[in-house]
Amino acid sequence: MAYDNGNVFAKILRGEIPCDKIYESAYALAFYDLNPQAKVHALVVPKGEYISFADFSARASAAEIAGYIRGIGETAKLLGVEESGYRLLANHGADAKQEVPHLHVHVCGGEQLGKLIAR
Ligand code: AMP
């Protein structure tokens, strides 16, 4: 599957549509989810064109991987959930109902979350 640069996160990265930005580096951009599923709900995307976690883990350079992972940690710190706890989640593909075909990790917290279950 080829990367579709018309996806909504590609548009945010190009500055074509706005986002409520939390963190930005050379490798990552973090912003609040438009439809929050927890009191604190942010998304962290890599700056490169990667469809999913599978695509990113296979193709990204070591610098991109390190910069992205560090960006996720920095985002959690800026959100103020490092002490209280948070959940990271990345949906890949149809069974996980991935909606946007640009890798994104959800950072959820700010309240007691339900137990993570498979379905
Ligand atoms: P997923 O199901 O893992 O692909 O999640 C996609 C997420 O992107 C959902 O939680 C949406 O609420 C969120 N989303 C979609 N469009 C935007 C947007 N323009 N700004 C912020 N979050 C968005």
C-alpha cells in the first residue's frame, strides 16, 4: 500500500489545516485529538510519511525512530500525566479500525482508564 499524502495528518503536518499543538521537533508533532476519548487525549505523529506502526518500524531510520519515541515521552510529560499514568495506543490496519493512514500514537490519561481489553 502506498502512502496517501491527502490524509488529514499529512495536511496538518503541511500546515494546511490547523491543530492544537502540544509538542514539535524535527521528528514528531503532537496535538490534541479532535474527538477525545479520555480527559487527556493527544496524538503523536512522526514527521515522515509512514502509514502505520508496521511501515514505520520497517522503514524509518534509527534517528527517526529515536526522535519519534522521545517525542511521545516529551508529550506525556508536557501533558502532565507522567506521574498519574497514561496509556499509549497505536491502531494498525483494518482489524484495529485505523482511520487515518499516517502513523499516530494515542496518549490517553488524566483520569482512571478502563482496563484495556482486546474487544
Ligand atoms: P485511529 O482510529 O487510531 O486512526 O484514530 C484517528 C484519530 O484521529 C481519532 O481519534 C480522531 O478523533 C482523530 N482525528 C481525526 N481528525 C483529526 C484532526 N483534524 N485533528 C485531531 N484529531 C483528529
